[in-house]
Amino acid sequence: MSEIQKLGEQFHAIASKSDFFMATYLDAVKLRVARTLISKGPLCNVRPFEVQRAGFKPGKELKSLPAALKDIHVYYFDGEGRVILVENYGGSAAVINRSFYFHERGTLKSVHFNAGGSLRNVMLSFLDGARIAQDINFGKFGVGSYDYRYDDDRLHSIMVRQREHGQENPAGYQILFGYVDGKMDNILHVFANGYQEQRYP
């Protein structure tokens, strides 16, 4: 059985009892959380540049939860400074998307729930030392793999292959990272037909 098939089995097992699993994960976070961080907009990258890859500029840290909760993010860290839960608020305290992170030797797994409590996707990252070599993802609508390429310690590109469930052949594109003075400055999506899309900023 391939790693993506194993991930699919995990996805279906969690999806069949999503309320139970989310409650179990929340209880585990409460036991392990060492500190929290609140921000307006996404602020922390658990995986390399994931905030910017989604097209966002990093958000702003807040001292406490504001009255208006839309787009508020709460990050929960364990005693080793690792993110173990991210809560992303919609328009009210009742609308919260949750992403749980499980740090194991050689892997990082994340389980993402929609605000309604249903499972959205499960992602597994394979580590090479401290950095990510590959992500595989199994979600409600499809599967994907993401192969990371580095130039020394700098992330150069990610090769993405995705397909919807029931689709035979995956579609692929490349994420390219541009740097200025050693800092990541821009992100491009480059497709097989030559089309380019600026993703960030």
C-alpha cells in the first residue's frame, strides 16, 4: 500500500467520526499547550512560506482576542515551541476552522477540520533533518504531492502534482521562490504550458 493510500485510510477513519476525533485532539492540546499567540490574519508558517503561498502577507500579532473575530488566528504551541493547533475564526466564536499538528520523528502530520466540524484534509510531511522534503495530501476532493527542492538551505521550488478523486492523471505545476538580499520576495506558479501566475506578493 502506498503512503497516499495509507493517508486515505486515515482520512476516511477520521471523517467517519469527525466529532469524536476533534474532541480527542482538543483534549490532547489542552494537556500539552505551553503558550498561545493571537493574530489578525495568518502569521506563523508551520510549513515553509505557507502563508505567502496562499497569497497572504503575514498578519499582525495581537495582545488578546478582539471583539470582531473575523480572520483572527490563534496559535497553540507545545513546550518545544512547535505549533500543535491553529484556530481560524470566521465571523463569530461559533465559526472556527481548526488545524491540528502532530510532530513525530521524521514526519509532520496535520489534520484540518472545517468550521462545521467536518474533515477537510489530512497532510503528511516527510522530513530530511529539520526541513521538509515532501508533502502528501488527501482531501475531500482530491489528492496531491509536493516535492521540495533546495539550493543549499534556501527553498528554491516545489513541484506540485494534484488530481481530483476519480481522475486518472494528475495535473502539475511548479512553485518558484524569488529572493532579494537573502529574504523571500516573491512566489510564482509556473505551468507546463508556460503560463506564469504571481502568487505573492
